[in-house]
Amino acid sequence: MTRLLDLPDFPVKETFPALKSALQNNTCAILEAPPGAGKTTLVPLTLLGEDWLSDQKIIMLEPRRLAAKMAAARMASLLGEKVGQTVGYRIRQEKQVSAHTRIEVVTEGILTRLIQNDPELNGVGLVIFDEFHERNLQGDLGLAFCLETQEALREDLRVLVMSATLDGDALQTFLKGAPRITSEGRSYPVETRHLPRPEKFDLARDTASAIKQAFREEGGNILAFLPGEGEIRKTQSILQDSFGGRDDVLLAPLYGALPPKQQDLAIAPTKAGVRKIVLATTIAETSLTIEGIRVVVDCGQKRVARFDPARGLSKLETVRVSKASAEQRKGRAGRMEAGVCYQLWPKAETQALQDRDRPEILEADLAPFVLELAAWGVQDITDLRLLDTPPERSLADARALLQELDALDKDFRLTAHGRQMQSLSLHPRLAHMVLTAQQHSDEDAALACHIAAILHDGPILKGKAGSDLRDSLRLLTDGKPDPQTAKGPFHRARETAKTLKARLKLSKVQASNAAETGALLALAFPDRIAKSRGKNSPDYLLQNGMGACLEDDSRLLGEDYLVVTHLDGSRAKGRIFSAAPLSEQDIRSAYHTHIQVQNVVEWDQKSQSARAEKQERFGAIVFKATQLSDIDPDLIKQALCQGVRKNGLHTLNWTEEAKSLCQRIRFLRHYSDHWPDFSDEALLETLEDWFSPFIGTASRLEHLKKIDLHAALLARLTWEDQQQMEKLAPTHYRVPSGSNIRLDYSSVKKPVLAVKLQEMFGHPDTPSIHNGDCKLSIHLLSPAGRPLQITENLASFWQTAYDSVKKEMKGRYPKHPWPDDPLTAQATNKTKRHLQ
């Protein structure tokens, strides 16, 4: 048994008796402990000597590489050992373990791979899910796999879920009543200071200003939270003007792509007399302990990856933090002594924050997830125990993509090609590209490995310099980083490429020319092949129908075709961040079976007419088009309906009669779903059903102004419904004077009767329609037709308000009747009738 040295006196130690008992008598347990309680380092060491573990291993899952390495190093130091002896770690491209290792700290992809390769997890007695509140997709998947292994193969396997902030009740229910142990933790009070937000908020400038204020007002080290690397670099640059060159201040960035030595600099203790300012992403929220932090500056934002099913791609978004994240960040200031947290938002806005972050399974690209499920043997998502069910649209899109990449068959079962893809630990798109390239030649496969490495590990050229992926590829293959190179991603990409080539037995193969980059990328991103909208135009049309654009000074301008690997922006036109050119022949060669020749009739927005062409096309991209003269009239009608949708319903012939009919039906539908939906959305969606039969020989938008819209709308009603409509929602209402006044149905819930006051004499109650269900809104008018009073209670008006109206109007209109008793007076329309 491993000899344990004296463990530090952290708060989590108080939970150890209950925790040991829970795992002795149950296969699952939950441990809740705030950041700094010591759970990450002390719990695995404490459980190492339990009888039920015997000589088996503990696998502990950490969500980040840096946190995994630090946790292993800290535990090894507590044992008086080096990392790789009793305690080791496995992260992508790096491991330190030995035959004597009993505790392995791993990252999420590693855990999934271990279980896929050995579903029984032989030799493992306990799996710990640390920082589970972060709810990463791979963490949810790993937990689901472990629970299935418990139920089907290993009744003795223990699972411990540890978290700082979590909905413990929901997790306990999910784990079928697993014991829940809570550590109160130990922290010092933290004062919160809310800073006013400028009218024109600049994140880097105003965060730097807050840091300088905190530096003046408080002592100790400062930890500032920013969304990402770009904001960290901008803030650091601003702070250099105040702190650059000072021996008593250390500016230390901290983010995932930073080289290890610089990460260590941000985490390690400083020399005496030196104050440290750490600029960090969410990596510093819970997983890492940074020495000596007494002040936190929180900008209140973070960056998350969200998958957009409508566009088929993930994009990074900067969003507000949740209440839980804000509390975790704040708590970093109270680890060792009383601290201060500066929050860059008004106090009142805190209540508007979400309670917790949304689980990644609800936001992410699910293609890798679905591939792992297929490899596990799951075809129906309901067969797997998951805390949250992923969106059906995202699941369907993931399955469709994997079928297009030949990873799944028609029944969503894993193919032999899919099994190879899953083994490469790449996104399915990239795995498919690498394996397909190998079928072409070893040189193409080697080049594909380098491309995959760049896309897998992040951009190695910054900003506009990385817009042409070929430049990054040449840099990586030459192996000579320059000042424009992101060193962390460069070195990781080089190691990834080396690993991939070794796995494919291509270690000694030289990559083919970078000119082939686009052709290979087309294998991974067929939906993001794009065609220029015109010579030297920055605008492109993607195969999936999306629009995209290059920067005005991009070196890719003038390329007829691109494969876009990274874009963002609006749905209408995404901004292209990274791409590579390819030729039409490249597309035809790779996707000849997907190119179709078809007669197409579609709406041409430029000419505002239906266009009929014989097209040779790849998705939305048209290679060749010739005009057609003999056209199916039904196709013309469909195109015109597209034109109406594009331009809006207002382009049709909305006479007063048509407007009134539409409003009356909307009024009736408010009372019963029997009536058709005449909302703008529904009318646009069903144009082919009700409007298309009336189009006739029209072919241009201007022709539609001649169509009788009232007749088209009325045709949606049966004869019986038309009679019922006249009864329940009449166009006119007969008032006591004998006039038929047109009703205004523009308000769905309360139609308006606008009538001169004298015409309502003798009417004691408010008029109503729809069998008395709906009282009208009465707009009483002066003899000149101007509004005098609006009422929905005519009886009350006669009793209370009429006298004051009479006094005011009698002198102005002396020739009109203003009787003392309007209920016994004779109604008259002798004045000019209104709205007859």
C-alpha cells in the first residue's frame, strides 16, 4: 500500500468518514465542495487505501489539460514522489504513468477512449468526475458509459461525482438516490464592488482601468477574468503602459493555448515584494489554484462554442456569465484571507443572470458524440442514461453528416470506415479526410494529417495572416515558427501531425504540395465549398446555401472556389476567417456523384420574376445554367410564391375588402380554432394552398397586384363558414339611427364601432357581436367626426360622462341635438354620416 504523508488540513477532510462509508456501501456517490476545499487532491489520496479498491486504480477526470497536470503534480508532492509513480496523468499527446501508477488523472477524451477500448475498465476500481458542474459533453458521455458498465459488466465499479456548484437534487435523482455528501468549505469574506459601466463599454480598456483601480486601492495579487486570448492580449498591452518595466509587478496571461512555461509563471508563487496580475479565461474559475490571489476583477463575460444546426457549424460566442460562475470567480479572492471582487456591471444586473451555465450537450456539435455512441453500440439515444437529452435537430444533423461521411449506414450503425474514423480521436470530418486521402496516396495522407492537426489544435497564424490555410500549412511543414505564430497551437499541431502519421505508418512520408490543401479540405467540408458571386467579389455562396464574405484585403480575393473551414457572423452572410482555394475540377472529381442536372424554376430577386433554367449544380452552387422556354406553369407558381415570401405579403393587392376579411377571420380564430389561421406567418407558409390557384399566367411580382386577393382569401372558407362569419363577425353594425356602420377589426380582441354620438341615443347597453361574447369598443364621435369618448360600457357613459360632454359640445354645435335624457331621445343621422 502506498504510504500517505500528512495531508493538509483542508475543509474537505471533514467529509472523509461519510464519503468512505458511502462508497463502501454504494457504487455511486456525490461530493459537493466549494473551490479551495481540497477535494481534487485529497479525495483520491484518501480513498487509495480503501479495502473495496484493493489494488485497483483510480481514474480521475479533469476537464482541462493544465488542471490535470497540476492535480497530478500536487498529489505526487504530497506523497513525496515524482509524477508518474503512484500518481500520473494522461492528456492528449502527453502522459506520465508507470506500472506502479495507482491514480491516473485524465482529460475527457482520454476517459472516453479508455472505456471504448475496454468497456469493463479492467483494473479500475473507481472513476472520479471532478468539476462535474462544468457539464462538458465528454464528461456527460463518460458518466453515461461508466453507469452502463456498472449495470451490465462491473457491479463493483465505483463512481464518484465531485462538484463545486451543481443542482445536487437533480444529480442525486439521476444517480438513483446516491449518497450526497457536502463540505461547507472554508473561505474568507469577499467584498463586492460594482463598477459603473461606461456608455460606450470597451471590454479590454475598461477591464484594464478596473485592474489599475484595484491595484491602487488594494494590496495582494490580482486575478482578472476575460473571455479569451484576444481580450487578454489587448488588456495586457494596455497595462504595459502602466506596469511595463517594473520589477515589482508581474503581468501574467493564462489561457489554454499558452505554452506550459508561461502557464506555470501565472500559477507559481511570486518572489517577495512582487505583485502579480493574472489575466485569465474561465480556466481559472475552479480547476486551478493560483497562489496569493486576494483581488478578483470580473468583466462578467466568457466565450463558449455553440453549434448552429441551421448553418451546420459551431461558432464562438461571447456571453454573460451565470450567477454560479460569478460566485466562483468572486470566491477566488477569499481563499487565503479576506478579499475584494470588482464586478464590471451594475448590482441590479446580477439577478438577471442565469442561475447556471447551460450543459454543453444542449449547445454543441454532436457529430463526435453520435460517432462515439455508434461505436458503443447505441442507435437510440433513449437507451443511454444522460442527465440532459440533446436537441433532436442537432442529433439528426449529426447523423446526416456521419452518413454523408460514410461513418454510419442507413440504419445509423457504425461502418468499418466509421470504426477507423472513431479510432483517430479527431472530429469526424477530419478523420474522414485523413482516411480518404490515404486511399489516394501516402503523400496526400501526410498532407491531410498536417491539415487535420492545424484545424484540431487551433489557428497557428493569428488574425488575417491565418486566413489562407495554406500559409499555416507551409509554416507547420517547414517547422520554423516566426513572431506571427501562436507558439502553443504550433507545437501541439506539430505533435498531433506526428502522432497521426505514426498511426497511419506515414512517419517517413513527406507531405504533398500545399496546393492540394483545398482539394483535401473538400473531403471534410463538402457543405462549406463556396463559389464566388462575381469576379473579384468578396462575397461567396456556400454549397449549403449560406452566404459568406472575405475581408476586403484578403489574399484569397479573386479565387473562384474556396473551402471554408472557419466562419462566423450573421445567418445571411458569415465572415470567412480561414479557407483554402480549390478548382471546379477538384469539386467534380470528389463529388461527381452528387452533381445533378435539373430543370430549376426559382425566384430571381434582381429581376423580380420567375427564372427557369437547366442547371448543373452541386447543392446551392451552380456550375452551368441555360435558360428554358417551355416551363411547367406549376413551377412558375411555386417560384412566384417564393418571391412573395422574399418580399413580404405587402406586395399583394390588399384592398380594404381583403384587409377587412383577413381581420375578421383573425377575430373569429381568437374564439375558435375551427377558423383558418390568417396570421402573416401562416399565410406566407401556405401560399401554395390558397394563393397559387389564383396566379394564372403571371410571371412577375408586378403581375400579382392585379389578382383579386379578397376572392383568394374567401375561397379558403366553405359556404357554410362564410354564412357563419357574416352572423358572428358582420362587416357592419346597425345603430339606433338606422345607419349601418362599418366595424373596424384591426384589434383582434376588441373590434371598434366608430359612430357619431347622436346616432346612439336610446341605446342603453354596449353593442356586442359573436352571439354576445364580444362587446364592441365604442368610439363616440362629434358631429364633425372627431373622437369625443371611447368606452366599453355605454350605460356608464350615459350616466356619468354624457353631461360633461354635452356641456362642452352644446355651445360648439348648437344646431345638433343634446338632450338632457339621451336614453329617451330619438337617435338621428341628420348630420353627415360617418363611415357608411
